[in-house]
Amino acid sequence: PAGLTPDVPYIGDLSPDDQSRQIINLLVSGGQVGRPFIASAAVPAERLKILRDAFDATMKDPAFRADLDNLRLPFSPKTAIEARKTVDSIYASPSDVIEAAKKIVTQ
């Protein structure tokens, strides 16, 4: 998370067991994806590659980064592959972890 020093441990690393860690990871996963750009599954692969390459290039652009700094906006982009891994992990969550997370969210 932005603003935390490197010596602050991640809550998932402090969890007492694997199921607790999985629940925590599921609950924070939405923040890991952030505000994704989404395209239809019908978009041809070559166009999808163009979009992904353009996004990645923008994230590395010094002028874009300077604008973010001037506006004091947080910056933690994810590549399409990184975002997809997060989404895949959400869908792969075991049902008991999902049910436990639902109980936490609805309390």
C-alpha cells in the first residue's frame, strides 16, 4: 500500500494459518487490480496486443509520470498479465475461503 514504509509487514504474512492468509488475500485482491481497462473477449488478439503495449508504454512515459507526480496521484500500475493472475486467483479461491470472506464483509 502507498505510504507505508518497507518495515511494515503485510497482514497476510502475519496470518496464523493458510486459510486466514487466503481470506485476507481474497479481501484485498480488488485493490490489487485497481481500475482495470476491460475489453471484450471478441477483440482480436493483435488489437489486444496493441492496447496492452500502448498501456505499458504510457506507464513508462516520463511525461505521464511527471504529470502524476505534479498531481500527487498514486502510481502502481499492473500489466495485463499481472492483473489476469490476480483475477485468476480470485476465481480459484476455494468455496470455504469465499464463504469466510463473505461473513467478514457482511458483518
